[in-house]
Amino acid sequence: MKTNHRRSFVARPHRDQAMFKTSAAAPLSGKSFGASIGNDFTNGNRGMAKSKRGAKKFIRSRIRHHENAATRKLVHEDNA
């Protein structure tokens, strides 16, 4: 049977992403956001990767939402 890797291939172990923390600031709105993931991964490495991706997505979406709101507020103040 064919395999998709060379002979004597050994995959590197995944880096443990437990207790990952990230934060970012939204300069226009003046707010900062943070997110972290715990240590309970029920689906192995895929669960760990999805948890990290979810934390990063949360930060990006919150920043985008508050920056858009601040931009709308500035536009509204300029027109008034």
C-alpha cells in the first residue's frame, strides 16, 4: 500500500498550547481585549488547535467590532 510519506518518517510531536494567552489593543476605540485557553482538551491535538484558533478569532472579532463602532461614531460626530 502506498503511503504519503517517506520511509523512516517520524512526525514531530505537537507543541503543547495549554494555558495560551493573547491580548490586543484597539487604538481607535481605546479598548483592550484578552483571551486565554485552559488545559482541558478532549479531542487531542485537534482540540488544542481549535481552542487556540477560537481565542485568536475572539480577539480579532472584538477588535473589529469596537473599531467599526468607533469609526461610525467619529463619522456621525463629524456630520453633526
